[in-house]
Amino acid sequence: MFYMGQGVRSPLPCGLVRLPLADRLLYAFGSLGNATLFWTLGAWLIYFYAPPEGRGLPILVPLGIVALTRGVGQVLEALDDPIIGWWSDRTRGRWGRRIPFLLIGTPVLAVSFWLLWTPPVTAGPLLVAVYFFIVLELFYFANTIVGAPYEALQAEIATTSDDRVSLGVWKVFFGTLGLVLAVVVSPQLIERLGFAGMGLVLAAIAGVSLYVMLFGLWRRGTLRRTVPVDEARVGLRDSIRISLSHRPFIALAMSFVLFSVGYNMLIGLMPYYVTVIHGASEGDVTLYLAGVIAAVLVALPVMGRVASRVGKRAVYAACMLAIGLYLVFLGVGAFRPLLPGIAFDAQARSLIWLSGLGFAALFVFPGAMMADVIDDDAARSGHRRAAAYYGMFKTLEKFAQGAAAVLFGVLLQTFGYTPDRSLGIQLALPAAGVCALAGFAMLVTGYHLRGAGGHVRAEGGAT
């Protein structure tokens, strides 16, 4: 699964080439920056603007308004994903189709992330809410400019099924390091530097990782080799229509976004769960989330080996089903003692840590399976529209993330998130589990592509 990279791509049959290890590492390193910013927002953004009472932090905007603003803002901004993807696919020039977007979007992404943690705290809730909405939209727009071209590169620089799974695993490895920064290191930075200092440090790290990826691949010539001869000339409207008519794509995208709702809600829940249910500090969030990340890392090599035997779809579906059922159970196990002689805190941490074993699949397989979808579309249409597909993928993802933020906020606001009224915190986990189970149903009924021997073919169809 992990090939020893040489200085150049090694030849394979049928015109395929193996991606050198150095290229895979450089490309995957960019996921550290994306993951750091993404999961930091998921863990702390709502908590920062609407902390629970008694924590000594100002409530900048009421919880319901924060959750609604984030959800609506994310849904509105999601509309630009297919446009950016289509634009990237049609871009011509000596820098290729992806480099200009990554080059320009990265500093805007980093600066807008830092600005989210520096609101005008004395301006009043209304102006702070307006500031929050504007800066968040800028961040999401920059994230699209960077994200769609970056994800599209996965289908262009890796041309074999094994390379794509390997690339996905390396992305998860570096993405998990970003997750460590977001949910393990960030609580310590918050306690020492405050939220603004935390935002500045993580923004700088993210910017450096994306630029190292970009200029590293450019110097090795990898990006120059990805520009295909048969570039897509499909119009924007037709591009969206074709993407939405591809049933395996829709099934994969919807399963991913529903699965990710579960993880987003778990990460966003932890600051409230730790401080309200256990009465601990913000820094203690590290103790709970570090174990989740460790479980993800333990599961990664196992999933890669199993997928090489039984297929990506089978492992991905099985993990989604298992984690959906487990989150429903966690709604009980994380809130009351179950085993005599075991401290409740230790039981809760252990049960939450185990969820990482199933969530590892969320980071490994969707990207590799999306590359198979793009190959299938190229075989049918004669055009490669990688960024258009990834743009549509991210649009659907943002719709789900926006819905998750609203659902999370509604649960907390309606059923409570204080020590004497905490049912909203408890209900978030079963709700996340139901979403994961719905994602499993979408995948098994609608996705029928598999990578086989470096090719992609429909189940029962011709290669």
C-alpha cells in the first residue's frame, strides 16, 4: 500500500504510472492546513461566540443566532463551489488549472480564519453577528478557492486504485496531525494565548503547509504533468446537470455529508460536554479528543489493508453502519455509569475514544472513491471534470454542515446546555448516529462503482 518512491513515476501496464512517495507526501501535507482550520472551527467557533454560562467568557451572540448564522452562511456560500470547480477546470495558462487558485486563495484563507477570533467585542450582539457572518463568508469563499482545486489534484496526480487509497491514507495521516492541532493543541493555545492568539498561530501553520505542498509539487514538475489534453469544455449549467445526474456521485456525496454530520457534531459537542457535564476546563477537552485521534491512527493501516482485499465501498459502508449504531449507544454510555467499579469520567473518555475507530473511514475512502467517479465520468464523456465534481461534492457537504450547525444549535437551545438542563447535549449524539445510518443507506443503494486493478468499472459492466 505504501510504495517506496523513486525520483520519477514508475511505469505500469495500460499507460498507468505509479505516483512517487515524495509526491504523495507533498500533496498530502496540504491536508494538514485544511484540516487544522476546518476542525478548529468545528470544535470552537460556536463555543467562542456563545459559551455556556459560568465559564467566565462573554456571550458575544446568543447561541441560537450563532448556529443559525453559521448554518445559513454555509448554505449560501456553498453555491459558489460548482462555479469555482468549473472555473478551475476551464482555466488556461502557463501555471495550469489549479496553481493560481491555490496561490491566491491560501493567504486569504489564513487571514480570514484569524479574523473570526477577533470580533469587535464591545460593539454589541447585532454588530458582532454581522461581523461574524461577513468574515465567515469570506473564509468559506477562500476555502472553496483553495479546496476544490486541491481536492481535484487527487484524481489527476494518482492514476491507479492503490495509489489513490495510499494517497487517501497519507492525507488522513497529515489531516490527523491537523486535527491534533485543532482539538488537542488548540485548547492549550487558548489557555495561554487566548482565542485570538490561537487563531493566529493555527492560521500561520495552515498557510505554510499549503504553500509547501504547492511549491514542492511545482518544483518536482508534478503539477505540470497533470494538465490533460482533453480538458473539459462543458458549460457551467451542463456541468452541474451532468454531475447531479451521476447516481454514484450523488450517493457517495450524500453518504459522506451525512457521515460527516456525526463527526462534526461529536467534535463541536466536546467543549460543551467536557465543561458542562464533567465541570472541567476548556483545556481538558484535549483529554477526550486526543483518544479519538489516536483511535483514528490505529485504524488507518488496518482499513487500508482490508480495503485492498474487499474493496473501498465495503469497508466504508461497514464503518458507517457501525458508527451510526455506536453513536446512538454513546448517547447513553457517555452520560451515566454503566459498569460498577469504573469511574464515570474514565468510562466516558474510553467510550468516546473508541468512536475514532469507525470515523477513520470518513477520512480515507471518500476522496479515493470520488476519483473513481471522475474516471467513470471521463470514460463516458471523454472529458475530465475533476474540480467540477469536487466542487459539487463540497457544495453538498456544506449544505450538510450548515444543517448540522443548525441542528446542533436547535438541540442545545431547545433542550438545554447547562448543568441543570443538559438534555440537548445528550441528544446530539443519537441525532448524529441517525445521520450516519442514513448515509449508510444512501451508499449501499446508490453507489455501484469499484476500482479494480487500476481501472474503474461499474458493477457488472465492462472495464
